[in-house]
Amino acid sequence: MLLTPTGGICRGANTNGVTTYPLNNAPQVREAYQHLYILDYDGAVKRFEQIVVAHPNDAMARAYLLNAVTMRELYRLDLLDTTFYANDGFLTGRHPVPEDPQARDRIFSIFDSVTGLAEQALKANNKDANALYARGWARSLKAAYMAMVERSFSGALRLASQARSDNEKVLDIDPNYVDAKMVVGIYQYVIGALPFAFKIMVGFAGIHGSKSEGMALLRDSASRGVLTKVESKTVIALFLRREAKYEEAIGVIRGLKSEYPRDFLFCLEDANLLKDAGQGYAAIAAYKTVVDQAQKPGYFPSAHRDLAYFGLAESYRGQREYAEAAANYTKAAWEPEAGAELKRRALVAAGQMFDLLHERDKALASYRAAVAAGPDTTQADQAKKYIKSPFTMK
């Protein structure tokens, strides 16, 4: 059981047959999440820090902060760009990320404080569902950071397995603790979708998962979850996209977009899905709208225009409008907030478009810039190939 600052015991609250951690429904927590869901990360972090001060012995209070700080760093690095995860290339390629040691240390320090408080509670009661949930959530967040930033897939999978185990124990204790279904669902789906060769590579050939079971758990979390409703819907849309179920994914994202119209990523994902669904000109219009909105001061609390320019370029490429594609790939690459990965991808793609336009000097300049931005990367290998021989559609 988790102790409040006054020494009282926080028990799970039950509303409409769903059990949740009592603090989840506190007005201060809900307000902080409203900032998180429009990508006002600094505003969210500030509010969660205040909640930690008010609840210093509460593992969940620190887990909220861990979530906000981790998401802020992933967004800063352009690692919440779903186009990067829509296929398995991110697993097998060389995609180094310029890790910020100070950000990493803070994330890991908060993680340690969450798990420390949770484990202290579990020593008193090993069936404390709230403590198990807090620890499992923290483990899942650290696993995401390790996989996406450090690309330590083996370590991340082991930590994710521990997170799944914590959440499964929560559901064994209380099947109505619906929020716990999100982590279990993600784990089931991801493991079920992993290529067998990758499982062997990281030493997990014996693990098992199920995409269908994972999706069912996520749908329940999205429908009845208290803390995980928005996150579960976001993950469902990504998984539907991987399965090319674009219309259903668009429906999910548009529901989120209508609820949080100032969330840049939801607006961007609507355009991404139109593009992937083959609705090229509708996607172009949607990306242009996102770019225009991002240029309005204060419309989006946080916007990475590089992602919108990249998607716009991809859409023009799909329509064989190579000059427009080249121009927007170049804009994406040189946006100040562009992440290292996206910058390299955009530079290689811009070079390809210039080659198709028979503008070899511009193509070479773009390829060389891609190599300079990361010599030991998958994109640099591609650029070096095209430096030797121009890109063609063959």
C-alpha cells in the first residue's frame, strides 16, 4: 500500500466497475495531463513536479513526472514520429541518436525513485496493485527510452518483460484495474509482430506474443481506462497503420484530434494516414494545413514543422511532383528542430529527387550533407551509394 504525505493509505478507487489509483482523478493531475495532451511538455512537467512535492512518498506521483519528462525528450529528438516505426527498418538499420546525458540521467533518476517507493510498498504488501502498477509503468517508460534513444533492444525487451509481468500481476489481483491492460497489450502485440530473426538476434527466440490478444487488451484500455485512454488510442492507431488498416486508424486519430485539436502530433498523424492510404492530394492539403497552423504563434504549444515538411515531401513524391518533393525534403532537413534521424532521411530523399530532376550538383550536395550528419548510419550508406551512381527509379 502506498502512503500519502499525511500517513493515510491510498487504496484503489472504483468507478463504474473500473479500479484506478485515487490520485489519477485529482484535479491537479487531470489539469497536468491536459497540458501533456497538447504537447505543452514544459507546462506538464512543471505541474507534475508540484504534484510530487505535494505527494513526496507517492510512487505514482513520480511516475506521472517520469512519463512527462520521458515523452518530452523523445519528442525533442523527433522519436515520436510514427513514420519511423511503421515498418521494421528501425529495428535492423543503424540509427544512432545524439543522447543528452543530462536528460538521460534525470529520466533514470526519476525511474529509480519510482521503483524505490513502489518496492518499499511491496515489501509491506506484495499484492499491492497500485505499487505494482507504478513500478510496471516506470519500467515500460525506461524500456521505451532504452529502445528508442539508446537502441538497446535486448535490455529494453527484458525491462518490458518485467513491466508486463508487473501489470499482469495487477490484473490477477484486480481484473478491473483496466489501465494495466495497456502495457500488457503493447507487449503482446509487439512481441507477436517481431520478426523471428530479430528475436534470435536479441536472444528472445522463446518468448511469445499475440497481435490479436494485444489489440483486444488495448481496445479495452482505450474504452474504459482512466489513465491510459489517450495513450492506448494512440498506440492502436499506430498498430492499425502497420497492418494497413488506414480507414480505421484515421477514425481513431480524428477522434483524438477533435478532442485535442492543438496536439501537433494528432494533426500530423491524420495527414500521415491519408498519405499511407493512397489519398495523395488529400494528404498534401492536410500537411499544408498543419504547416500553416504551426506558423501561427501559439496555435500549437509545440510543433516540429520538420515532420510536416517531410510528410508533405513524401506526398508530393508519391504524385511524382519531384521538384515540390525536393523543396520540402530540404525544408525538413534544415528546420532548426529537426532530429538527427529525420535530417539524414530528408537529405537522402532530397538528393534522390534532385537526381530524378537531373540536377546532379544539388543531389551530390544533399548526399554529402547526409554523410556529414552521420557517417556511420544507414542513411550515410545510402548516400555514399548515390554519390557513386545517381539514383534512378529502377
